[in-house]
Amino acid sequence: MEGIALNVGLEGLNVKLEGEPEVEEEQPVKQVEMQQQSGQTYIVQSGDTLYEIANRFGTTVSALKEANNLTSDMIRVGQVLNIP
């Protein structure tokens, strides 16, 4: 189509209409392999461990457990974790 630019990359799909000002778009909500900033949440995926999640976000297992009121290392697929 004329007047529409599509760009697909690791960040997702960007669409720019001709004549529209360029606006910084938010990142997709769920990026399993991409590191997110602290203060966000993470949805546990199959195969995840607290240790791997802590490493991915640059925190510790203890900090994850405290931020989520966890008394054990057990997590479930689909569980939403607060990232300290």
C-alpha cells in the first residue's frame, strides 16, 4: 500500500503512516527471551526456574522470593512474578 511503511524486527511490528509523526512505541507485553527492567512482572514459562529468572533480570533468587512472598523455590507455568 502506498503511504504505509511496515518494519518487522525483534521488537515486534512497527507501522508508520505517511505524514504521521514518529512516535516511540512500547515493547510488547510478553518477551520471554528479552531482558526486562526491574519493577515489572514476568509470566513463568514451561522450564523456567527461579535461578534462571533471577539471572535473566539481574537479581537473586532470594530477592524474587521476597518480592513474591514465596516460601519455596517452586513456581508454576502462568504464575506472574514481580521482578524487584
